[in-house]
Amino acid sequence: MTDPTQALSFGAAAAEYDRYRPRYPEAALRWALDGLAASARVVDLGAGTGILTRGLRDLGYDEVTAVEPDPGMRARLVESTPGVTALAGSAEEMPLPDGYADAVVVGQAYHWFDRDRAHPEIARVLRPGGVLAPIWNLRDERVAWVTELSRIAEVGDTVDHVRAYVTGFGAAFDAGEWAEFGHATTLTPDELLGMVRTRSHYLTASPEQRQKVDRELRDLLAAHPDLAGRDTLDLPYRTLALRARRR
């Protein structure tokens, strides 16, 4: 799961990533933080362009620190999220003191971590009783055209896949608990194509493979009965969250 080439491929498309990637439902963020006061210190780990950071700020959390290794993504975060501290760092090495955070949240980035190194580092940064909460926005492949979209874009991150991949965070954490939240984002056909173009597989593909994805996606939009002729479409998501406490 941890391919450094793909993990650092997003910076070249940071503006498009920030524009097209889905936001996180408020209910999922509130559940992940489990009633923490607005004064809590929260770390957005693998913060990307700040999509999750801004969601946390919108809930009233003013002390959000973003940690992101990709300079292009970090620059976009600083531009689009005024007032947030954005640090160069990774899950394996955070430039933060011991026991700094009340919560560490991770939006879409957990599968890039070297887990053997990341879990102890996250535990170091969290206070005892603090919360680690990875969150995933996953397309709802119970909808037929979404399944076809995932095939075209070669995306394999389903709910079952995530649950099988995440088996715990080590001895420093409790077993944790899962929750799922449904939502949708409204896109034009061009915006859907833009979103697919922010996927790591697309960004690292050959020009020929990119052209093939573009062509097949346009064919899907033109031919599928749920999509053909529509100015906008609702892309459904299943937001999956896992919440574990630091022992």
C-alpha cells in the first residue's frame, strides 16, 4: 500500500485535488472527535490541500495543525486555509512534541503510512486518552454506474477493502470502533472527469493510459441511462471512520 512515487504524485495536481475531491460530512467529523471541546488540539495528518482541515475549522476547532509531506499540496493548503499551521512532516516523523495532541485525524491518507513506524509516532504525539481517527470517503459501489466508474479509473478502495486492511493500531491503542455515514457530492460531467484525474493511478499513468481512461469515462457519461444527457450528477459516497483511543 505504501508506494512513495504514488504518495507524492498529488502535488502536481494540488489545485484540482482541492477543487474536485469530496468534503467530509459533518456528522462523521463530530463522531470521530467524540465530543472533544473546541479548545482541543487536533492534528490533521497527511492533510493534503486542507479539505479535512477546513472541515474541522468549520466545526469550531481553532487549534488545528496540518502535517503534510508533499510541498505542492502543503502550498495549496496554506493558500486555501488561512490561519492554519502547516508543517512539513509525515506519519512516520511529525515535528511535534510528545503528548501534543488531543486528537489525530487522517483523511484518505492512512493507506500511505508505513504502519510499523507511524503507529508509535502517532502514539507519541497523542496525549493518553487522545483519539486517533482515520476517515475515508469511498464511492458507493452499490450504485451500478459507480461500480463502472471505479473499473474505468482502476480504483479499488471499497468499504470491505478498507476494513480488511486496517487491523488495529498497535499496543498503544484500544481496539477502536467503526462508523459509516452516507452523503453525495454534486458534479458536472466535466467535474467528474476532473475528479478522476486527481487519482494517484491516473497521475502516474502513461499518456496512453490516461487517454483510455478519459475516453471510457466520456463513453460512460454519454451512454449510461442514469447519466446520459444530465447537466449534473450526484456521486454517492460511504464515509467510513475508525476511532481508537490512546491507552
